Amino acid sequence: MYIKEPFLNHPTTVDKIVVFGHTKAMDIHGKADVWFGGDKIGIDGGCAYGLQLNCLEIRGKNDYAVYSVNCSHHEQPSEADGIVLKKR
């Protein structure tokens, strides 16, 4: 919670991509979509806050598929909400 800015704004010290949650993508880049930040990927879509639930499918090196479902505090997501496929 207290290292968000240093973590987001500086490269990691590992040679892998770091996939993380618990920091809403909305707080990072102004939208609930998965955030790709070089050596980091933020997947928290803010579902607990009524935004969206994100899923990241890692297919291979730099090969991802992103899925999301809209969420709401007042009702559970249903098939009517749809699942959005975004290829990267």
C-alpha cells in the first residue's frame, strides 16, 4: 500500500514480468483495463468498486489475451454483461 509509486515508476530487479493486483488499474492509468507497464502488468480491474473483473491469459512471451466482465455493487455479473475479449 505504501510503495505503489516507487514500484510503478521504477524497473524491477528481476528478469521476469511482474503480474500484480491490489492496486486498481484505474488508479494507474485512468481506466479499469489491464495495465501494461513494461516490466509490470496490473490486472486489478476494481470489481470490488463496481468497475470490472479482469483476466489475463499468458500465452507466451509478450503474447497475452485480456478478458473482462463489467461488475456492479448492486447486482452480480450475468451473461447479459458480456465478456469482452481484447487482444494485445
